Amino acid sequence: MFGIGGGELIFIMFIVLMLFGSDKVPEMARTMGKAMAQLKNATNDIKSEIQKGAADNGFDQKMLSDLTNNITSEINSVKANLLGDTNPLKGISDSFSSEINKAKDGLLGENTTSLADISSTTTVEKDKLSEEKIQNDKLNEEIEDSIGPIKRKK
């Protein structure tokens, strides 16, 4: 009710009790109740008069709801059209992302086949590389023995 919590309502009642006293509070509550009832009756009367006036002019409830639904749907379609064109590069970015995905799939497909081939030949290649390293080390040692230590640039 009006966004007022229980604690706030008790505080307001305490302030009213302090201001007006305990003898006037019940009388004020009756007066407030009568005023609320009169306000409710007045709003119901105004609402019924508006509905009678609309019915007399040829507007029934179904026609009014159809009219409001049509207006709402038109507003929503205009919003969709306006908001849909906010990103003109959307089509380009979609095509780029699809091309990137195709390239990834192509690379992953090639890598899986090449990894299978490599895994079967890795032991042979490792042996060849280790033999080449041993030969290079021997060659470097022979060069250093014949011409002196090699100065390496750092």
C-alpha cells in the first residue's frame, strides 16, 4: 500500500497519536474511512460515465481494445525497425565470423590428420635429430680443437 512498510506505518500512527491525542484518533479514522469511500464512489461514477459516453458514440470495449492493440503493434514494429538498423556492420561481422570458423575447422581437420602422421614417425625423427645433434657437436669440437674456441655473439 503506497510503498509504506509496517515499521513506517507504526511510526506514522505514533506521530498522529502524539499530535492529536487518543480521544481524537478514532474520530479521525472514521472521517478518513468515509472520505476514502466517497473517493472510490466518485471514481467509479466517472468510469461508468466514460464507458456510457463511449458506448453512445459507437465505441464498445472490444473496438477500443482492438484500437489500442493496433497502435501498440505499430509502435513495436517501428521500434524494431529503428533498433534493427543501429548496427549496419552486423552482416559484415557475421560473414567474417563464419569465414573464421570455416578456416578454424579446416585447420583443425588438417592438424588432426597431420598429428596422426607425426605421432607414428616421431620416434624415427627423434633418432635422426639426435644423430644430427651428435654429429654437429663432434664437428664443433673438431673446429674448436683445430682453430681455437669459437667466440659466440650474445
